Amino acid sequence: MESLWPDEIASSEQVRSPVQILKEQASLLGKMTKNILLGEIQAVPTGQPNSAYAFNILAPSLRNYRYSLFTINYNILNIYPVYIVLDDEIFKEIYSYKSENKAIKIDYENEFITTLKNIFRSNKVKQILTSLMVESGAMSSNTR
């Protein structure tokens, strides 16, 4: 029987899905902090064909305290654009304009990666990470 499908189903330019990139970064946060803090990708209910996920920072020693940095939303049939909804303070730090709508439209993978880098390296995120690391250390020394 002859296949009527295209010879090349997978794209020649292997594009990673936004959630795959988030999972990689979540894993790296755990490695960088020796699992004192973890990145957590949490599915957010949405109608098909959309996917939505929250990126949380999880502090296991603080009774699994979670801080939600942002959510993403995209159509799984197109992958890009992806929309990121940011925490207000992070949005104000990264973007100089005022907007009621905190959803940022990202059209390409490299733009998504650059935006994530700006988010993760923002002063607000550094402050959150430092505070959670210090508090987690205080909790672990109190339990010894």
C-alpha cells in the first residue's frame, strides 16, 4: 500500500514547544539551587486546541510554598505565537510602557527564550529567589 503522507512529517528546523523549554528551565533551577528551590510547570485548564501552563517556583522546605511567576498560553496546532502573562512588578521592570493587558505576544522561539531570560534575570525574580533560598535555609537549620 502506498503512503499518501508527506515524506517529511517532522519539521527540518526542530522547533521546541514552549512547555518543553519551560521544563528545561525548571530542571536547571533545581540543579542550580541543589533542589532547595524547584521550577514547576503546572497545567492550567483551557479549551482545546489551546494549552496553558503556569511557571511556579516551589520551595519544598517551606511547606511546598509556590510563587507563580507567569503563565503561558498557545495553540498546540501552531505553537507560536505564545502569550505570556506576567506578574505586574516583573512586567513593569522589563517593559517601559504601561498596559492594562499584561499578555505579551511572542512570535518565535528565539524571542521566547530572550523573554524568559529577561524574566528570570529581572531584579524581582532575583529578590524572590534570594528570599526563598534564605528562608528555606533558615527552615532546614531549625529542623536539625
